Amino acid sequence: MKALIIVAFLLTVVKSDCCKKENNCKGEPVKDCVCIQIYKTVCGCDGKTYGNNCVARCEGVKEWKEGECPSLNNNR
């Protein structure tokens, strides 16, 4: 019984950490943010594709990776 309670507790902690990361992915947009218009896409941690990392940063995105986000629609 103790083991079951410990496992349930650990699953709750792991789930909490996961959700905290998602909530911290994007902050408030930056006011008066100016970016150079260079098209070098990044995929934001919010799952949206941005024209470049500066645009993502201006939108408040805190983490991204190079390239477009995977498309949910495979019928391109």
C-alpha cells in the first residue's frame, strides 16, 4: 500500500513539473519590438512557426528550435 501511495505522489510531481514548463513557454509580448525581415523559420515551444527567432522572442516565446513546426495536416 505504501508503494502505491509513493508512486501516485511521484506521478503527481512529474505531471506538475510538465505543466509548469508548458505554462512558462510563453510570456508577454515585447512592446515596440523590431526585427530584421530575414526568413529563417523557428518552431516555438508553443507549437507555432515563426518567421525567425527575433519574431518569436517579440511574441514572448522563450524557447524555440530551428525549422518549421511539424504540421498536423499531412495532406500538403
